[in-house]
Amino acid sequence: MNKQPLAEPGPVAPINALFDAMRAHDAETIRTQFSQGAQLQRIKSDGQVVLSDIDKFANSIAAHKAYLDEQLLSVTVQQSGNLASVWTPFAFYVDNQLSHCGVNHFVVVNTAGGWRIQHLIDVTHEGDCQAFIAEH
């Protein structure tokens, strides 16, 4: 397991592009970071796993009026050939105000079109986000 800077190319490239596209409210670029058949999920506080539609997600980000900025606190990459797992604690800001924090887990695959997100699941931190940020 290695800590990989977010700016490094490879498995983190679609993750960089996803969050840049969210900041730009660019639905098409959001969509193109995901592979065919990809899944987007969230674990709720009661443990329920909820599946989200990637097109609806992309469109909702594009329609949002506020500035959305997901800041990754650290990035850990495990990779074997065309498969990578990327773990990213985050803090999410809406119009520069801390909204929530948590952890993303990406499964990323290297396709003929380059690295793409195959699966993204996240969970929000239920405690103090300032302490969470300081920890990561």
C-alpha cells in the first residue's frame, strides 16, 4: 500500500477530473469519469446502502447554484495492473462553508479509454468534522 499524491497520473486521474468537474458544474465530464456499468453508492448512518443513478447525480451537480468543493484529505492507492483501489477521506464545502466529511472508496479500472471509476461508495462521518479533518 502506498500513499499517492492526488496530482499523480494513473488511477487517481479520473478522481481528479471528477472533483474538478463537480467544481465546474460540468455534468458531461462527471459522467465520462465512470466506466460503463459503474455504480455510485452511499452508506447511510443506519447501515443501509443506497444506490444512486450517475446521470441524475451529474445533472444535480450541474444544476446546483452553489460552489461545490470536495477536498481530499489524503489519498491511498493499492494497484495491481489494470485494477486499483483508492481510499480518500474528504471534507465537502458548499460555498466555502464546511458541509460534511467522510470517506470515499473508489474501485478504478484501466480501460481502453484510460482509467475510469467502476465503483464509488462513500460514507459520511457522524462526528465532529474539524476533528476528522485534523486526524487525516
